[in-house]
Amino acid sequence: MQGTVATYDASTRSGVLLLDDGTELAFPARAFDASGLRLLRLGQRVRIDVDATGEVVRVTLPTMS
């Protein structure tokens, strides 16, 4: 699944993504920490990995595996 960074707070390492269908999806610090990224920019395109409950577990760049 992919989306765009709508908000990102560097101090809490969490934010909100805007999915392609217009749905907003919050992500916790641990999902950002699992990515290996150092920062996110507003409007940046990202790939989202979710668990069975639909919670975001990792946010990465679309080009990362």
C-alpha cells in the first residue's frame, strides 16, 4: 500500500499519511523506527506495511525493500 506524508513530527517520530483513496492513516514512532529512515518530508511518497489488524508497522520509501 502507498500514500503521501500529510503530517510528520520529528520529535515524536509519528505522523499521518494520506492514502491514495483519500483515507488518513496515522503511524506510530515504532513504524518510523522500523523503516531505517532519518526523516520524512510533507508530501513525500511512502510505502506502508500493515499488520493483520491494519496498524502501520513500517513506513518506507517506495524504492526500498
